[in-house]
Amino acid sequence: MKVLVIGGAGYIGSHVVKELMAKGHKVTVFDNLSSGLKQNLFKENGFIKGDILKVKDLEKAFGKGFDAFVHLAAFKAAGESMVCPEKYSINNITGTLNILNAAVKFKCLNMVFSSSAATFGEPQYVPIDENHPKNPENYYGFTKLKIEEFMAWYEKLKGLKFAALRYFNAAGYDPEGVLYGLEKNPANLLPIVMEVACGKRDKMKIFGNDYPTRDGTCIRDYIHVTDLASAHVLALEYISSRKESLTLNLGTGNGITVTEMVDAARRITGKEIKAEYVERRPGDPAQLTAKSDLAKEKLGWEAKYSDVDTLIGSTYSAYKKFYKM
Ligand code: UDP
């Protein structure tokens, strides 16, 4: 298939592009390189430098004719979204509506969307299945939930078929070591841990140790980015061949606390990794773990690289390569 990957120069996007190429799809990346990196582009692919806030850029891209598109162009820092919601309204909501309108205008009606576990908010039960109530605890999650609703409306009104993939905590780097472009201003846990391990920052903060969890720090379900990428390809093939939309949770079901993650990173890197416990970060649910049975049932998808050692090991390799350590 001819596939447009919007946000394809970013962290998850570049891994999705690599998997699409491996499965023989013809890829064009659309990215404004605000957080995406030139280094993440593959010379075999088309590249359009464009902005999802510019309707003209999108129409020009979709006008080239694609069978499907993947939309990963969004801001994703839950903490920041609570302080700066405007940024998330404009980029995540307005940008996505621009994409949807351009896509339907040019009859590109197969869409894979990066949704998030943040759509659920504080769990009422774990692991979280697809039907769990949605009460986002941060504004970022709210934007993802609204986009899922927009896609459902565009399905009814315009015949769009979509796969909403609710990522739990994306982590890790390409196990083959081809992709190692680091995010510019990371706010997620593992990149921060790696910056300390690589001496780029002195110490890190652990946000809250008074949560009702086994060691007081938040539990998350970390899923390797290459596992996420394979789910994108399977989902795209599924919706386009069966003409059936999908909404799926993508995680492993294994919960890891922040302290456990930091300790594992100390073991794997052999570095001290100084950390201090500080106040909770607003908008953080205590525990998020996924039930991904539906992804297995519908797509035959399974996580292969999401054990803690591969998650941390592949990330550390990327950091060492990037910083030439
Ligand atoms: N976290 C932390 N220190 C950091 C970054 C993150 O303690 O410097 C915690 C955060 O509070 C959350 C977990 O690590 O409990 C995962 O956070 P991240 O931002 O990576 O992903 P989120 O779960 O918010 O999508």
C-alpha cells in the first residue's frame, strides 16, 4: 500500500516507518521536524516537510494519492498539557481535524491513529480493557479521547475506517540499532533515566512515592516501540482489507513501578543514576496496565521486545550510540 505517515520523523513514527518498509509498503513521511528528526528519515522514502496546522500542506500531500495514512503528529507530555492546554488544543485537536478533512477530501479513508492509555484516567479496575470507562485525568488524554470520537463520526458520515491504538507507555529503541535519533526535549521516564545514566543530567526526580502501589511510585505498562510499530502495520492491513474499524489497547499487562524501572536501569547500565523523590506530578494516575487480548485476537499481535531488559538495554544502546559513548 501507499502510506502517508504523518509524524513519521518522530520517535514512534520512525519505528512505524521501518516496520512498514519491512512489510513492503511504499512510505511517504509528512513531518514539520519540530520534534521529529532528519536523522530518522530513510532515504528510500518520500519526505514532505509540512505542518498539520497548514491545510494547504496537508491537501498537497493527500493530493498525491495514498491508500492509507498513519497519524502520529501530536504533543504527548501529560504533565505539560496540564500547564499549557492551549498548545494541545491547537496541535492535537485542530491539527487532527485538518488531517481528517484533507484525508476525506482526497478519499484516503484508512487511518491508523496514535491514541493513548491516558484516555482512561484513574483505572476503576486493572488490567484495563477497551471498554473501561474513559475519564482522562490529564488534558493530553482528553485530546486523544475527543479524536477517537471525531474518527467515529467521520466513519459514520464519510466512510473512514480507522484503528485507534491506545498505547500504554511506549519505550525502548529499534533492537537492530538502525534508529537512534533521540527526542529533543524528552519528558518521559526512560529518556530521563538515560540522560542521568549518560551524564547529561546530574539526577532525576521521581514524582510521588505515596501512591497506593507496592512501593508508593506509579505503576505503568511499558511497551517496546518496535512492538507498537508492528501493531500499526497489522492494524492498517486489517482495516483496509476488512473494511472494519478497530480500537485496541496495546500493552503487556505487566506493571512496573517507577522505582523498579530506575533500579533495573542501574543494574543494566551499571551507573549510579541519582534519583530523589519529589511531589506528585498533576494528572498522573497511580496505575495503568493494559489488557491486550483483543489485539491478539484481531491482529494476532504479541509483544516480543517488551521485557524490562530489552526495553532498557535497547534504549541505553541508542543513547550510547547517539552520544558516541
Ligand atoms: N516520571 C518520574 N520522573 C520523570 C518522568 C516520569 O517519576 O522524570 C514518572 C511519572 O510520574 C509516571 C511514570 O514515570 O508515573 C511514567 O511517566 P511518563 O511521563 O513517562 O509517561 P505517562 O505515564 O505520563 O504517559
